[in-house]
Amino acid sequence: MKSVHVQINSADGLPVEDGEAKHGAGNLWIYAATQKNTGLGSAKIVVSASDLPGNVTTEEMSL
């Protein structure tokens, strides 16, 4: 993996924060949220990972 980008949106779709995850030990990537999500309901997390050839995979999760 070359990089991992994390985007956090509130339940109403407004951006809360985004940034690059840091590479940890092994295949672990770490992102620590810095903003409080004050939106009602669940948050939506969008993670995009890119590899050295430039392929990008995106996964969306609701919490």
C-alpha cells in the first residue's frame, strides 16, 4: 500500500474531517480523528487506499 486517505462525514452528509492515515507496524494503517462529530445519527467513513502502481480502492462504512 502506498497511501490511505480517510474522510469522515456526518449523518447529514456534511464533511467533518479528512486526512492521511499513517503507516504503522506490518500492514496496519492508523488514522486518529481530531474533530467531534456533532451530527445526529451515524457517521459515514470513506477510506481510499492506493498502491504503488496507482490503483485506488474505496470503501464506505456507516457507524
